[in-house]
Amino acid sequence: MVDGTLTFDDVLVKLGFTDKWKAEGREEGREEGREEVAKNALARGLPLDMIGEITGLDVETIKSFTGPDA
């Protein structure tokens, strides 16, 4: 709150939106982190099944990181 006036962030907190968005943002960050670890592991030649065990990603998803769009 600035000078008694609610900011946009204050309104979001009062409406309960920020907790949901924070949770969604954390999950997106975790997913991006798993993907980054998988890509790095692929670049170092680790087997797909091992990368899957480490990251929790399925082998098909990991394989998609090696395609032409990767």
C-alpha cells in the first residue's frame, strides 16, 4: 500500500490470486529445471533411462530434446 492507496499487487493479494500464481510459477520453474538437466545430461552422453530416473521425465520427452527443434 502506498500512501493509503492499494497497488495492483495489494489487490491481487486481497483476492487470493498471488498464491495460485506463485504455485504455478514454481511448478513451471521446476519443469524448466528438469528439462535443462535432461538437456545437459544428453549433451554429456548419459543414457536416456538414467536421465529419466534423475529428472522424472519420460523417455519420449527426453528424446524430443534431441530433435531438429531442440
